[in-house]
Amino acid sequence: SSVVYRSDYKAPDYRIESVNLVFDLDPQTSTVFNTMKVSPLGAQPIELVLDADGLELVSIYENGVQLPQKRYSLTDKSLTVHGIDKPVTLTIVNKFHPLANTLLSGIYISNGNFMSQCESQGFRRITYFPDHPDILTHFHVEIRADKEKYPVLLSNGNLVRRDELENGRHLAVWDDPSLKPCYLFALVAGNFVKREEKIKLANGKDCLLQVWVEPQNKDRTAHTLESIKKAIRWDEQRWGLEYDLERFMLVATDDFNFGAMENKGLNIFNTRYVLASPQIATDLDYFNIESVVGHEYFHNWTGDRVTLRDWFQLTLKEGLTVFRDQEFSRDMLGKAAAIKRIMDVRFLRSRQFPEDAGPMAHPVRPESYREINNFYTTTVYEKGAEIYRMLQTLLGREKFKEGLRLYLERNDGRAATCEDFINAMAQASERDLGQFFRWYGQAGTPRVTVKSFWDPEAHTYTLVASQSTPETPGQTDKKPFLIPLAVGLLDPSGKDIPLQLEDETEPAGTTRVLELRDAENEWTFVNIDAKPIPSLLRDFSAPVILNYPYCRSELAFLARHDSDPFNRWDAMNRLMLEALNDMVDAIETGARPSVDQDLLAAFEQMLTDERLAPAFRAISLTLPDEQLIGERRTLIDPEAIRSAREELRSVIGRRYSSVLLKIAENYQTPGEYSPDAESAGKRALKNLAFSYLLAGGNPKALLALRSQFEQANNLTDQLSALTSIVNSASPAKLDMLVDAARKWNGVPVLINKWLTVQASAIAQPGEVPVLSRVRELMASGAFNIANPNSVYALILAFCNNAPEFHRPDGSGYRFWLEMIQKLCKVNAFIAARIARVMDNWRRYTPERARQMHDALKLADSLPNLPTGVREVLDKALG
Ligand code: DPP
Ligand code: ZN
């Protein structure tokens, strides 16, 4: 199958002035009457290529007259109308099949309701249309359906009319006054109830907010509505951006490929990012819902009003909107703001860095793809977000805001490119951003190595930073990036030193953003009376791997004193990583692992520092995940990594049992449940203490957690108790799992958590392999292979349970192959996602790598592989 290149882009030679869609909905076979006004832009007659996927053409008319056969050609993938030489009205009638649509792209059925998903290329599964983001038009939509089964009929824009029809059917007409590409089209028809509120926007206009869910979920929508209001206010206050339609609607569905979708005025959400109540959502769920609601709402400007010229520009909306939602969540956290940056960087390092170092490595703006759905990646999203953050750091908040406003103003109602964005930023800041633009085009994580020199006689301190970026597929010769390197210097008492560079007349602040532009640059600070300890890359000012030869006592010093909370966390994290790395070394050579004393001292210090916010202590005292530990290894042995990590957890649990028990007691959150940041922080610290105690085999903690599981008034505490006990040696786990299944039955978001706890379990010596349990669960009513959340909750969670997935007997790899085979028949997008778990097979111990390679080969030889799956496998095999 063919490769699409960014360089192949051609501007359209026609306009679609408007499209009028009439839907006659039926789950088996629905009919669309699609009327488009088409105007050629030049003097030459045009060939109008309309995309199609799985459609049945019924008839086609031009200006009301049936189009003769010779005027069009039809293939599986397109309908081409020849020789249009003046403005015409085309009417196309076609059919499609919602019930048979298990790809969940186009219009499909979820729990008996009609639902749509068009990004990236789903609209062509609904009707014949130029399915490209640069074709913007006015949509007018009429939906007809059975009134009893589908009382609610929604589409984008404003509701124009509702009416009754014969045979128990009814209709609704929606008109979207904005210009949009078809990937932002949405249609929903079904049995839903709403929570709504009318608010006033900053410009004084009224706006109706609605959250639509299936009837059983009505009481789980208050947090969603609050989140929408917060997002609207924040966008008004922080960026001066207002909403433009009379209503903003959000609909929830259980069956959804993405987390959510920003369709104009009618966002569609996966239920996991909508539904919240103390019984069905954890603190983290509440937090994530607010963030995803924000993300999709913020797309209204960065994505919808200003959309994309082509799919290669995806980061122009996704990276930018992730940056905006990260800033939103940080602002909403108040005093606990620091943990948002830490969470984001932790995710970037354990998910995006490996992608950037593996066979799927691609620039934030890719040059080619076979299946665009494979490029909704952590690189495009999260590394993309870092690009916008770096710009804000380099230009300052004011100039960045000016640049963003200029970009939006200039491109409103247009399909833009990354160049359009950078040009607006360059103009607003009067800076040349040519070198900075390389961040969009060069893949791979840059290494920044810093050396320092203190001159006691001259009282100067010099930092020398160099950069290099490893090769990635198709890119061997990397040019230097412009890297903002935020630094501070700590004096021997741990205080920030006012920073003055040698060519300056006075100090300016205690954090300076140095600009690393060349292969190597240096900076000299003056008036440095004692040897400082550098705090480098503060707030993680660039997505790079920083090398500086810190000794462990310096890391412990930074963990204790750094005024930059991110670096304080990072110092602790590095200490943990180094200690764990030593332990893995020992285990791999058959020696007894010993625990680093500097680490334990720093750990205890932070554990008992009551001045620190509980949320910050909890995140700082959590050990790095197995993935991150593996990243540092030459070859990955998942068993050794888990043993080391569990050994450290158990040592901590035993050594600090009395402090941990005290914390577990002092940080209870009695009274009514509230997901606010402070209470959530307390719960996080308490539950972390419990998990260490349990790892250390503490019997008191076990009893306390059992009663917490039974009596807690919130899911955070219940789930945390269950997870800790399932991962312990306690035989109580079996009863508790049965109990949980009984309590959580019938609520998909809860059943999925129940599946994940088991798929991610840490198997104890003598227990059956986790895979046996996963297979049982797959055969049970709790699992549904057609539902993406279910697949992620059970199958993906198991594949990420590294020591179990990578068991030396190869059982995990055989399971993976079976799943690929099954999923290819149901949902090729989800199959491609599962395929990616084998990406980094070369990084594993030789026997594992060989078996992974064999499994990849077998998968690659399967007949009728979907393009997206083939793309992933071919790249992995290289
Ligand atoms: N729904 C996905 C997102 O918002 C794709 N646009 O990121
Ligand atoms: Zn998005």
C-alpha cells in the first residue's frame, strides 16, 4: 500500500461552498442525501475526487439531473466527477451500515445509540466527500430517526428546527454557521439525558452548556459541567479567547477509539473522561476529566477555528492544545501546581523518549505515513507540547501570548501550517526562529552534557553545555537545536545565588534561561564566592536528556534544598534510579542487591518533612516505574528490574514502618469525599505509605487496608487498597476481587479498573502466571474485544506488565500474536496500537529479543493485514 508524503500536498482547485446532509437513520442500513455546491477556482474544468470507504452509491445528480455514467468513475476508495467547469450542485445518495461498523470510525452504534467519529478519515465512511482538512465548508444537517428509540438528535452548530414525521419518526435540523472541515462533523442520535446550564460569556453573550449521557449516568455529570465552565473562564482570562456558538454540547459514549473528540460545538467523549462520582472515579480520574474537558474545549480555537492544512501538521493543533491543557491543569491545582509538571515529564520520559529512540521515531511533524492513525503519538502530542512550552520560555509569557493571538487572528477560519504559527511568533517577538523550527523536523531526544568549573580566585563559575542528537530512522545528520536551558546555582547553605553573567553590570534573578545554540556553548557567572551546586534544566525547560556528573550527595542536597520544585523531585528521582540501577546490576550477576544509604537518608528526610505538600511528597517518594528503569539498561531484563524495585519497596516498608504507619494514620481524609487537590494529596501520601508497608509485609497495614477497602466512601481509597493487596502475598486478595466484581458489576468504567488491577498484578512466587488469569477474564462477561477501553484495560495492561509479558517461555508473545489476529478483524486502529508494544524488541535480553522477533515475523506474514498494522510491524522489523 502507498505512502503519503508531506511534500505531495496540493492546494485544492475548487471550493465546496456548502454541504446539506439529510440522514435517514437505521442501524442496519442508513441513507444519506448529500447536496454539495461546488465551485471550480480556475478557468480549467476540474476533476472532483470524492473519498469513500465502504459506501454504497445509490444515485448522483448534477443540478437536479441524473449524472450520465461517462461523467464519473467509481472505485472502492473514491468517486470522481469529471469535467466540472462552472459552479454546480451535486446531489449524491448513498448508504452505509452502522451496526457492522466495528472500526468505530464514521457512524456506528454504541449501546444502541448512533455515534460518530470522523477524525482523521471517518467522514468518507459516511458519504462521498473530499475528506481532507483543508476543505472547509458550511454544514447544514437534517437527521431523521425513530422517535422512541432515538429521542435525542444532535449535530454541530445551532438547532434550527424539530418536527414530527410519519411512522413514529421525527427530525431535527442543525446549522453550523462556522466553516469547518469534515473531520469536525458530528452526529449523535439516541436515548440520552442531559445536565445543562446557561452561562454568560465574557463578551456578555449567553451560552447553553449541555452534557449528554445515557440515563443511568445522569448523576455522574456534575464534575464534567463544572470542568467546562472552568475551561471557558480560563481561556477567557489567560488568553482572551472566547467561545463563538450559542451552545456547547458534550456527549459520552462507552465505545470510542480516542479519549475524546473536539467536533465543533459537539464534543464526543469516551465515558472514562466524563463520568465522575465518588464511587466510580478516583482522584486521578477527576483530575484527568477536567484536563481532557479542557483539552477538547481549547481545541475550539486551536484546531477548529484554526484547523490544519494537512495531517502532517497534526501537532499544530495537538501539541499546542496539550500545552494549553497542561497550563490549565497547572493553574487549577493552586498550591499543588508543581506536581502537574512532574506528572507530564514523567509521562514524557517513560513513553515519548522510548518512542523517539525506537523504530517508530518520527519528527513532531512527520514527513510521511502509511496510516495517519498511527501518528496520534506521544511525539506529536507530548513532545509537540514541549515545543510550545519552550517558545513560551524563550519569548516570555507576554510575547508568546501576543504571538498566539496574532496566529489565531490571521488564520481564523483557515487551514494552517506549522510555518504559519512560527511566523506569527517570530513577528510578535521580533526574533528569528529559523533554528528553533528544527524542533518540528528533527526526531530523536537531544543529549545535553554540562560541565562546570569554579575558579576560587576569580570567583567565577563557568558552565559548558554541549548537545548531540542520536540518529533516528531516515535521519542521520542532526543539526544543533536551540535549547532553552533554565539554570540556577545553589550556595552551600542551599540558597539560590543571584545570577550575574560576566558581561552584565548587576545580577538579574536566580533562574536564568541560557540559550544553547551550537554544538557547544559556555557561560560564566561572576561573584561566586563558594563552589555552588548547579540546578540545571529547571522546570524541565527542554525535552532533552541531561548529563551532569552529580554525585549522590549532591543529588540528595538538591532534593532537600532546590527552590525549583521540579528539580527537587528530579534529584530524588535520579537518586532512586541510580540506586535501582545498581540493584539490577547485582541481581543480574546473581549477587544480593544492597540499598544505597544516601538514597535512604534522602528518602527519610523528605518523608518526614511536614513543610512539603503531601501531594509533592507522594509523587517524589514514588519509585520510578519499571519502564523508566529499563531505559537506562543496555539490555532489558524485566524480571531483574521488578525484583530490584520490589526489594527496594520492601526495604523501605520495613525500615520506616513506624513513620509510614504514622503517615497512614495522620493523612486520613474523614468526612464527605472531595476530589480537591489538597485532599487528593493526602490520600496519595497515605496510600503510598500503605503500599510500602504492605511491600514490607506489615500485618497492621494489611488489616487497615482490608477495612479501608470495605469502608471507604471513595473509589481512590478502595482501589488503592485492592491494588496494594492484590500485589502483596496476602491470600485475602481472592475474596476481595470477588467482592469488587460484585460491587462494580454493571458499571463499565469500574469493571475496566477491575480488569487492569488483575492484568497488571505483581505475581508472587508460587502463584499462577498472570496470563492464565487474563485468559480467564477474556472468556468472561467482563471483557469485550469490540470495546477499546476493555482491550486497553485488559490486553494492553497485561502487555505493559513487563515481567509477565516477557516471561522467558514466550507465552506473552504468543498471546500478543493471537490478539493481533483477533483485533485485526474487529478494529484495525486498536490492533495497531497493541502491535506497538513490540517496538523496542531489540532492547531486550537476547533470548527474549529472538522470540519477539519471531512473533513479529509471524504477525507480518498474516494475510490481509490492515495498512496501519503492517506499517507498525514493518518499522519494528526494520
Ligand atoms: N480527539 C483527539 C484529541 O483531542 C484527536 N483530536 O486529541
Ligand atoms: Zn486533541
